[in-house]
Amino acid sequence: MPVTDIPPPDDAPHILVVDDDRRLRALLSSFLRKHGYRVTVAASAAEARAYLASLAFEMIVLDVMMPGESGLDLAASLRQTSTIPILMLTARSEAVDRVRGLEAGVDDYLGKPYEPKELLLRIASILRRTRAPPAPLDDVCLKFGPFLFFIERGELRSGDEIIRLTEREREILRLLGSSSGASVSREALSAPGASAQERTIDVQINRLRRKIERDPTNPLYLQTVRGTGYKLVVDP
């Protein structure tokens, strides 16, 4: 998207930037506004909660290390009641830190320092998925136990209830659901840039199991294929 000094339109995606560093908040806010986004900034988790209670946002760009309630704690708390996409920005970008972010429920994770273009691409990718148009009438539906998963729109239902999924969980279910019951390798399921040997894919699989399995330690639907990867067992 070209840089412009024209204020973003009223219907532009609204992003909440949460970072305790005033300079970084200002730089990021200015950068995103120049690329067509509406932006509100918060210096703490408490301030972010106040904005979330009164304004509508398409996504949150969240720093990890803040005084008081950390970004990880805020993300985990929000995930109890909200499906808003969360992109976490942090200087802590080791594998263990990505795992902690995924466990907290974030949708994507970008380490500092980062390339501004990569940040824009990740934000656009998240918004494109979460603001997708209605699924076509021929959307493929998979059934496993009490669950229905619509592949095109990435919607998981149990009866009339919509089960909240992160974007990575949707992608994993799509990959597994499109394999016709065959196993999918850990490499194929891992997020771009992540090693299949990292625990991140295990964390994501375990989180999915907690949402769809009666006993996640003895899964009926999302099964481990030892030495290969995972498979989704759907009804015939």
C-alpha cells in the first residue's frame, strides 16, 4: 500500500497498539497511519482494556514486556472472552518465547527489530483472513463427532455454538481436513519460519485438542501418527 499523508478513511481497519515505550508507540502509530490504518495507542494493559471496553478494533499489536500486567498476561486474559486477532511484537524472539506467545493465544509473533514491510505484510495477512468474505455455498464441511468444520471459511461449530479458533488453528485444521484422513507431517503443519523440531506445533495441537477432545490425553479426532505427524479422523 503506498505511503500517504491523507488521513485514513473512517472504515479503515482500526488497530490498537499497546507498548509502554512512548517513542516506539509514536513511531509505530505514525507508520501505520501513513499506510492507511486507523490507530489508537495504549501505554499499558490497563489502558488497553479501557479502550477495548469502549471502541471496536480489528486487531491488536501488542508488546510483551510492560510494567504491571505483561503483554502475555493480557493476551491470555483476552482469549477467555475475545477472538480479536493479536500480533505480538517483542525483543524476545527465541523458540521458547514463541511457545509462550502461542500458549497465551496470540495469532502471530514478530521479533524486534523487525522489517517495517514484514510488519505490514503480517498485519495485512491477518486482516485478510479475519475479514474474509462469506464462504461459497459449496464450502466443504467436515464432521467429526459433534463438530462441523467448514474449510473455506475456517469455522468450527458444535451444534449452534461457534468454537473460537486462532488463525494458526484454522490453518492446521484446513491442512489436516484437506488430507482426506492421511497424516500430515510436522514440517507441513509448522508455521512459516519455524522449525518442525520446535515445540510450537505441539503447543498448537494441544490447544486444539483441548477445544475438540473430551480427553485431550487420549484424542479421538486429532491423532498423533508416531514418527510422521498428525491426522484428523473425520466421520465417513
